[in-house]
Amino acid sequence: MKQVDEELYQIIHRAKRGDKEAYAHLVKHFKDPVYRYAFGMLNDRMDAEDIAQEAFVKAYSAIAGLESEFAFTAWLFRIASNLAKNRLKKRMRDRDLQTDVHDTMMIDEVTPDPFEKLSMEEALARLSPEHREVILLHDVQGYRYEEIAQVTHVPLGTVKSRLFAARMALRKELRKGEQP
């Protein structure tokens, strides 16, 4: 969410006034970062594509009410963040239902090898959604603490402490499987 340059500001302004071509330019400009963010949160290409597309549809239908052109990026990522978190909650509910069915059928599950090294993607997927979100926004996308606070709706101090805790948790996940 780097500083919005003047040209992008004008495009956002035109899109707010209903210019479909300007909005198409915004989609083209932001589609990769929004997709990468959604993929990082969900670790699934199809879900990430769905979330990115849904975020742009929701943003299109509400852009006229956006207060400031400078807030567009944070606002767009907040939409994507909320959609991704909702998808994660749905997965958890579905997983709980499946677990109940599997428990009643007494199916044995394979236990993962505790010495197996995790990829960065796998390690990120094991973090809580809040930790994964700040890692993705700060360390992957390069957003500033203040911008992350806008996207996540949490105080600046919470962003900083959450990022510290997220990095520690990620380090712990990546070290799993290393010999002592």
C-alpha cells in the first residue's frame, strides 16, 4: 500500500464516479497483490482466485461511497482480508463436521512425521489467521505498520506485537523437524 501516486489517485477518482474503464485499470493494477495476499491466507489457488474476484466485485459495488481516494488500497485489502477470514472460518466449520463423521466411522488418520521439514508455505498455513495476515502484509507485501493497522482494524501497537509473535511462531514452525 505504498503512497498512492497522482496518476493512480486520478484513476481511483474516476472509478468512484462510475468510470468502468478506470475500475478495470484498478483491477489490473491490484489483481496480483490481492491474489498473493489471498493465497497466503488460504494456501489454495482456487480459493485465492475466488476471494480476489469477490473482493473486486464487492469493491466495485461500493467504491462510490469510498471517502478518500488515498484510502482505496487499505479498503480493498480490508475487503479481501474479511473474505479470506470468512473462508477460513467456513473451512474450520467444514473440517469440524468432517471430523465428527470420521470419528463416528473410526477412520485412522496418518500422523505426520515430526521430523519432516516444512516449506515456508506449509509453515505459514499452520499459523493463526491473524499471524499469517500480518506476515503477509508486512514481510511479503511490504506494507507499513500504519497501513496494516488500517487494513486489520487494530491499534498500531497490536500490529507490532502481533508481527513479532507471528515471526516467532513462523520460526518455530520452520524449525520443527530440525535435529536438536
